[in-house]
Amino acid sequence: MAEDKFDRGTALTIFGTDRHEDMVALILSLVIALLVYLYV
Amino acid sequence: MVYTKRTPWTLIMGLIMVAYAYLVQSGALEAVIKYLGTGRNAGEMVMLGYIFGGIAVLTGLWQLIAKTAEGHVDYYLSTIGGVTFIMLIAFIVKWGLDPQMAEWGKAAQPALGFNFAGVMNLNYVVMGILAGIVIVNVFKVPDWAANGVRLSRLGLKTGVILLGTLYSFAELAQLGQLSVALIGVFVLGSVGLVLWWGSRKNLPNSMTGVLSAGVGVCGVSAAVAAAPVVQAKSTEIAYTIGTILMFGVICMFVFPIVGKALGMGYITFGAWAGTGILNSAQVAGAALAFQPNGIETLKVAEIFNITRVLFLPIIVIWLAIWYVKREVGAQKVDIGQVLISKFPLFVLGFLMLFLLSSTGIFAPARHYQGAYFDNSDKVMIKKDRSGKEVNNYLKDPDLAVLKQEGEKVKRDDQKAALQRLVENKKLMSIDDDDTLRGVVNAKIMSKEGNAVLTKAHRAVRHTAAKIAMFRDLIAWFFTFGLVGLGMQITMASIRQAGGQPLVIGSVVGVIKAVGSLIVVMLLVHETI
């Protein structure tokens, strides 16, 4: 069903794999942590 | 495939957000904000309104004007409409429905005899998920928002990683052993129970295997991670996810009600939710529903939840061996390879930020949940925004009240702490502070006396600004993720949780929930 609607990722995520999603979450979190560390 | 839809809605939502931020900033909505009691969120309303509204306006214009072509730019920019949609619902729920429901709950209390908003946990978390469920099942998620909704799990994972900043070694050392023991018993126990029962009922090994991981470890992610190990079919994964989500949704609503009815504290409830609820997102939902205005319950629940996730590799190995043994002629599974490829990286991210936080870069290393003790002159004598000096030492009238009421204090340790406070005009140690908090809680002194002690307490207890910022960010990431999660709970996915997998999953889930409730009530205390 998901495959019909999206040709990338699944119905639950836009990323191709869980590992890819984890990696994006990791990078996003580290960037946020760096910004908070520097500016707050 | 081109994902960008030529819709005016992204632009319209962006304009609404910017207009709202402007109205708050200009003071035009002061009466409404005062009525709802959301004044402390005004800064947040302005900042988030301009940021998300601005991005949505620019993207909305681009969607209407530019020619789109298949590719990465089209794909990733097409998520912004959905993200804006979720955030708009989160704004309405958090800054409108939530405080309004609290007001209605209070207003109806005399007639009903109880505060229905409090009892039913009708806060922004629950209402956000409900809003998502209503939208997907009654109105359907618009096509232009579908890609953004698929980012909700990313929001939850980012929130979990950032949660690492709130922990320090001292805290985990207190909860660590208990969480490992509790989780170990219940995770391994429920996996074993599902495997045994599924075999007795002659369910396919792949179905039983994937269901056991889902019910035992961390819900949807575990089911998906375990699927290749037991070579599960997509329909079996769908059945398992349907079962987990349906059971989890019920738990998310029932757990906070039971917790409040039993008078559980933040730590006991967090431990129970983290152990008994199947899916990570719903653990967060239940914890936030139990304590919507703080994060202590969520933190404890997440420690247990993370401990549970850490059991995934053990379960994966167990299932691999179990499956290979049962399936004669099943393809050989490379256990090492499965471990390396399936271990959730976001858990490593959580651990990384936890280690960084423990070094003291976000708050003094001795901080406890971002709060720390400091009675140096640097913080006792400060300058306010206008540059005027503010002295936080106790003044003569304060000391007179304490001297006058000192006789009411009978315990030696309390007397000594009070004596030191009077002599130094400030609290001299964490122990003294804790001891005198006991005096306040026991209402030994008059209202005036307690007010002076509380003033002295506030002068030496501080919350790290960085940790406070992390708390706000985490709450928003979870709100975003949970509203999006609600939009993925369709009646079809709930109906899929039928038949024997539903029965086995639900019974084992209930056993786990009730068993962990009993054990938590017996073993876990509000000691930290």
C-alpha cells in the first residue's frame, strides 16, 4: 500500500532505511546541541 | 515521481502563523492570553510563529510559482507543507485547546465532583494525538501534507537523542540497576511468553517471532528490526504493528488514569510506563499526559524505555537462534551482521549526548535534572535587566521572622541548619537546603516563616539556561512527533490487529502491564 503512494521511503518515514533516519536525527540533534551550547 | 503539490495551503498556514506571532507581539491578543493563562508562552508563540510561518510562506510561494521537477529538492521541500500542518495543529492544541480544557475542567468541577480534564488527562499531548487520529480517519490527511507526516518519527527520535542532555551519571547510577533488572525480567519474560504461546497455537514462526519482539522490546521499531531475522512477511509485520499500536493507544490513555488513581509519583509512574507500555512513542505520550507541565516523569520513563531498547540486540540474537532451530531448512542468518545493521543509531546518539552532559558542558557537572546549588556571591548579588543590583541575601526583617519562630523547630539537624542560615544570611550547603525544605513541607513555621525559608531556597537553587532550553526543545519535538503519530493511526491499521496475534499480543501486554505495576509499586520509591 505504501509502495503505491510513495516511491521513496515507507508510509512511516520519508527515509529509505531506519539507519538513514537515525543518522539524520543524530546530525540534527548534534547541530541543535552545538547551537544551544554556543548561544544560550 | 513529483511530490510537490501546487496548493495554496502552505502559504495560507504560513500567513496565519506569522499573523498570530505579530498579534501576540503587538499585544493585540493580550486579553485572550490573559484569559487562557498562557502569558509565560508568549515569547515561544512569537518566535515559533515567525520561524515556522516564515519558512511556510517562502515555501508556499515557491510551490505556487516555481516549476517543479522530480529530484531531491522537490522531495525534501514537499515535506514542509505537512510539517507546517502538524505544527499549526500543535499550536492550536498547546496554546488554545489545552488551557481552555483546563479551564472547563475547573469550571465543571463543582457540578461533576471531579476535574474531568485532569482525570481524563485531556492535555495537549492526548489532544494532539486525538486531533491526528480524527484528521486521518474523518478528513484524511491531505496529499500535500503526507510527506511531512512521514517526518514525525524523525521528530520523536531527535527528541529521544536530545533527552540525553538532561541526564548525568549520578542520576543513571541511581536508576540504572533497577531499570536493567526490571526491564530484563519483563522484556525477556514477555518475549518468552509470546514465543511459547504462539508455538502452542501453531502460529507461523515468523509471525510469532516478530510479535514477540514487538510486544517485548520497543514496539514498532523492534518489530521492524526483528522482521528480517525471522523472515516475516509484510502482512505479519502489519498485524504486529496494528496490535502494538492498538494496545499502545489504550495503554497511553489508561496508564495515566490508573497512575493518578493510585497516587503514583513521577518516578514510580515513569518506571511503570517505561516498562509496561509497548511502543516508545506511547511511553512518551503517557509520561507527558501524566505530567504535562514538567519532564521528570518523561525522563524516568525514557531511562526505562532506553534500557528496553538496549535489550534489542539480545532479543535479536535470541530470535535468530530460536528461528533457525525451529525452521528446518531456513536460510542461515548472520547474527553479527544483523546486530551491526539493526542496532538503532539514535540510541547511540542519546548515549553520546548523555556523556557530553555528564562532563558539565551544558550545566555544572553536579546538576540534577538541570538544577544545581550555588551560593557564591556571583549568583547571590546580581544585576537585573536595568542594571540595578539585586541582593539575594536574607534581610533583617527576614532574619527577625526566623529568630522569632526558631523555637518551633525541635529537631537538632533542623535547628543547626536554621542557625547557620541566620548567621550567614544564606543557605550554606545542599544538605542545609534539603533539611530546611523538610521544615517547610512539615509546616512547622507560620506562613511568613515558610516564605522566608522558600526565599532562601530560591536564592541558591538555579536552573541551567541550556538545560531549560533543551527541555523546551524536547517537548516540542515530542509534540510534533505525537501529533504526526496520531495521523498514522488509521481505523484500517486498528482493524488489522484482529485474530490470534491480537489476543496473544494483548494478553501478554496486559500481563506485562499489571506485573510491572505490582513490581514497581513494591520496589520503586520516590527516592530521588
